[in-house]
Amino acid sequence: MQKDIKKGSDEENELEILVLLIQKYETEKYPIPSPNPLEAIKFRMEQLGISEAKLSGIIGYRSRKSELFSGARKLNLNMIRKLHEALHIPADVLIREY
């Protein structure tokens, strides 16, 4: 049976403390590393249903997309800005070494 917790009650305060403790424990024991920039791009493309052709339009030439995913080319500042703007990937993820 579900019980409603009143705002400002001792039960609410206890629940809030438990949530904070669980979050702290998970952050310390099971940290989630930031994704590889290329993995983040692929994941976001999948989420948004963006084709590789559209990605080529975002970053420039089609060959650049192929070079990026093959490892022959690294993201440059201009590409990072365009990807951040178009795909809403945090810039700090895109500037990571890979």
C-alpha cells in the first residue's frame, strides 16, 4: 500500500537524505566515464534518426565523415562547434582525446 508523504515532514526529510546517500554511493562506487567523442556522435545520430548524409552536411564534406570514423582525421574546432550546435552534444565531450 502506498503512503503519501507530507511536504516538510520527518519522513520527507529522511527520504531526501536516503536519496542523497544513494546518489553519492553510486557516484563513488560506479562512476560513469564520459563517452568517446565518436561514440557520442554515433549515439546522438541514432537518437535523432540522423543519416550519415545529414552528418556530412553538418561537418562538411562526405570524406571528412569517413575520415573521422576511420580514425584518419580528428575533430577540429569548427566541427566541434557545428556538432554541438546541431546535435546538442556537450562541447566537453567532443573535445576529449580519443
